[in-house]
Amino acid sequence: MVSQRHLIVDSIEQSYFSIWQGGAELMKDGKLHGKKIEYYESGKIRKEGTYDNGHEDGQWVVCYADGGVEYKGEYKNGKKHGKWVGYFASGELRYEGRFEDDKSEGRWVEYYRD
């Protein structure tokens, strides 16, 4: 299944489309289910992850328009859970920390560019 959307970020309009692996399997008992990949119009991946029983589950990755990773982290039953890491567009580490049950947990480290 393919769907298309438009996104406006900082006054820059970007068009992207989504592909669900498994086609008709994207719904299970009326809830989102399966792997979802959103692409920029350029064909590069914008966002990738899996839904289980209507909730984000497992690792999700969000990318910049050039294909570099913006951030990645784990979900459990639709809630942020586990390690999350963010990157500057240059690929340098921006932040890292953990979530437990959708709440920031413990020490987070934020990095600044020189």
C-alpha cells in the first residue's frame, strides 16, 4: 500500500510517501500492523519502523532528506522505551539517553558542535 503526504518544516515544503510491507496486512483487527517505511519524494527513506497491534514497536529510525539519520530509538507498546540517539545533519552525535515507559530516564548527554 502506498500513501502520499506533504510536510512543511521550517517553511520548506517536503513531499513524502509511505509504503507498508505486506500490503493488505497493514491492518490487523482494525489496528495498524506491520512494517512502515516513509520516503521523501527523492526516494530516500524518511522514517522506518514497525507497528504491532496499533502501536509503534521496536526500533524506529527517522532520517534527514539527504538520507542521514536524524534520530533512532526503541518503542514498546507505542511508548518510547530504551536507548534513543540523535544526530546532527553532519552525522555527528547530538544527544543520547534512555526512556522508560515514555518518560526520560536517567542521565541524558547532549553534544554541541565546536
